[in-house]
Amino acid sequence: KDLSIQSSGNIQNLLQGRLSGVSVTTSGVAGDAPAIRIRGVGTLNNNSPLYVIDGFPTKSEIASQINPSSIESVQVLKDASSASIYGSQAANGVILITTKQGKEGKPTVDVKVNVGVQLPTNLPEMLNSQQYGEVLWNAMRNAGLTPQHDQYGNGATPVIPDYILPAGAMEGQVDFSTYNTAENQFMRANKIGTNWADEVYRPAPTTNIDISAQGGGNGSKYFLSANYYKQEALVKWAGYDRFSLRANSQFKILSFATLGSNLSATYSKYKGSKSDHEAVRMAPLIPVYDVEGNWAGTKANGLGDSKNPVAQLYNQRENYNDNLNLLGNLYLDINFLKYFQFKTNVGVNVEDSGSKEFNPKTYWNKGDANTLVNSLKEARGRKSELVWNNTLTFTKKFRETHNLNVLLGTEAISSKIENLSAYRSNFIIEDPDYRYLDAGESNKDNTGNANEYALFSLFARVNYQYKDKYYLGAIIRRDGSSRFGANHRYGYFPGVNAAWRLTEENFMKGQDILSDLKIRASYGLTGNQDIDNYAFASMYYTNI
């Protein structure tokens, strides 16, 4: 309830600053999944926590694409005793996400629209052209050198020229009839100074539109939602769009059996560039455009080897990364013999990703910083995950004071990743309508690969409680992972815990200082199976 009143594109941002021991770090890039670390960095390779979404365990970034408005609850397992039931996947903690299942009753429809804006703040103060020259002069004097510069001259003080290309030229010294974009550019000096931060950054509006419906009756209920989220990037000509649909339903097919499903589809796309670091490297003397309105840059002497960041953002405006994700599970819940519950759950996650990156020719940068041959790279990938888990639960209360819960379960996971990419260079026409692989004339390179792994697990858990005062619990899990060699394929992950609720004791009755006081001790063992899929084997490759 507390999370639902805030607008955010993902659940990770809503957790920021709310849980002790959980850090959330954002990159500032529109649509990027924040990095979550639970009690610091605990393993090698992947340090992300395990997400369990409606019973589906995954370390994929799909959690960041779930519409936060469709989430019912989030639980974070930080200590090893509670997380050990997830075994070799739980070394970095576990985040349990449960989506809304709907409520019985008359159908209700909710519509939420949030509009906001992000502003770049704490930007560096940029020097103007005169200040930049004075800094150069002072640096050379402090080094015991006589100040001189290709652009500012060699006098007692720096002098701003009229042109930086030709270097240090003044009005009347340039023959515009000889202008050529590739070989003979003319660039006027920006005597006031180009504030490259102002040229690169902008206010970034965000839009979040959510429509949901829920209802049910006679043992059935449903929850439907559609969401559109748009976040413009803080840099120009870039932004993130996401469309998502969700359909959760539950039906009581018999008096003792319930059939349910959770289905979601999400399409997201980031278009444009994510790079902005050149903005703090460009000299203020350089203008954004040359005398003919083409891009200016560090082609002029004495101005470093940075790349015009505005030109980079513009030229990469059609580049993109997109992702189509389908996540769903089907479960059957059966209650029998009064104390027993059996649940079987089958889940599938399919992610299709793609990217397109075109690098046009550039002439305005310094030497090797230019791209002399344009190129195009396209990539496609698919990740498929299948999970099947079964649990049998026994729950009974003895003599009104003893509560016992016993869980037995199995889990089977398989995952496969397939990748394909192609590269071409030397495109005669650089117009976006012609940026296709067949239009490239050189370097026709293609690559493709695939890898897969499987995990099979047995687990058990026992919880005992007496008079809501004393608690005892024990967990054991056995994992077998194909990522390890035959001699180290299986691992055991135990966990135990005990707790004492002092506020239920007679000697704590009558006091109103503490509403709840519990002492808890626990021990657990978790593992890390996030290594290369075939690290135990010798690999052979062909290159023809």
C-alpha cells in the first residue's frame, strides 16, 4: 500500500532507502534496471539477488519491467537461514514478488495517470573560452614554460581567435570558396564559450498510464492490467518506452482444488545514445557547428581529441535496444485429508532481445577519433527458462498451543540462451531508411552461439511454534547443477533458526513501552552457481 502511492518505472526504485541492508544504485539512464545489493557484494560474477515472481525464480532483469502498480507485495530475504531454501541461487539474497490476484465482488476499473519531469542537477560549472585560455596559460607558467598555444597565440595573455580552423585565423584570412566538409572545414571560435553540458542535457518528461480491472465471484477472481511507461532521457534524442499487459486469474474448479495462472507480456525499447562523458572533455572554444552548419569538433589543432557529444547523440538517435518478454505460470492447488496441501506449478519465461547500432562517417574530430568507414551491427538473442516445482505441505495445530508446518518439495529448472549477430561496413547512403545489412558492401561478418544449463533440487522445511512465544525452524535443500563437473555437481544447503517473543511472556504484561520484542538467532548456508555454463569442460572452436 505504501509503494502504490508513488510513481516509478520499476519496483527496484521504490525499494530505495526503505530496507536496511539493501542498497539500490541507479545509472541515471532512462529505463535501466537499478543494481540491487543485499548486504553488500557477497559472490563472484553475478551479484544480483534472485527474484521469485509468483513462484518463478530468475536472475533475469524482467523484475525491472514489471508494472509496479500490478504488484501486491514484496518480501526481501536477507539472512542465510531464510534464503537457504533457494540453495545455490540465493547467495546474494532473495526478493519475493507477488502480483495482484484480484478480489471477488463487482468488477472495478482503476485508471492512473502520472506525469512528471526529471531535471539534470549538480552539473559541473563549465569554463568559458577566456577562462579556458587563462587556465592553459597558468598551467604552462607553473610548469616553467613560456605560454603558447595553437589557438590562443603566444602573447603575455591568451587571445581568442576568430577561427579555430584554420588554427588561430582572423577575419579576412579565410577563403570560404575552398570549403569542403571532409578535407577543408572552417570553424569559427565560440568567443563566449560553448557550454557543452547545456548542449547535451535537457529536462526529461516521464509519463505513466495504468489501467486495471478486477473482480470475481463463485470461487473465481481475476486481475487485468495494461500499462504504458515513457521516460525521455536526460540526454538529447534518446528515450525509453515500455508497454505491458497482465492477466492473473484463479478458479475453484472443485471444493478442494484451485486452478490459477499469472500471465504477462512486456515490450520495451531504448532508442538513442547513452553516452555523455565527452561533454566534460570538449574545449569551450569549439562551436557545435562549423560555418556551413555541419558538425564542428576537435579537428582543429590544440583542442584535444574528444568527440563532439552533440553530434554523437544526433548520429546515434536511430540506434536502439529492444526486448519482448513473455512470463507466465500455471498452477494447481489441491487440499486433502484436512491437513495436507499439494501444489504444482509450471512456469515459462521467454525473452527476445534485439539491438541495432549504426556508426556514420565523421570528419570533424581529431585524427583517430574520426570514423572513416561507416558500419552497422545488428544482434538478436533469445533466452528461454522453464521451471516446474511441486510442494506438499502439512499444517496442523495441536491442543491449541502447538503449531507445526512441514514442507517437502522438488524444483526443476532449465535455461537456454541463443545469440545471433551480423556486421557490415561501407554504406554508400547513410540515410536511416537505408541502414540495413544488405546495403553494406564490406566486412560481411556473422556470428551465432548458444548455451544452456539445468538445475534440479529437493528441499524440505519444518517450522514449529508454541503459544506464539517460541519458534523453531529448519531447512535443507539439495541442488544439482549442470554448470559443475560430475564430482562437484551436488550441494547441500541447510538452515536453522530459533526465536523467542518476550512480549508474550507474563513478566512483560502490563508494560506499554514495547509493542513487540523478539530475540532471534539463525544460521544458514547458501551457494552460488553463477559461473560459465561449461567452465568444467574443455572447449573447441572453429574459425573458417
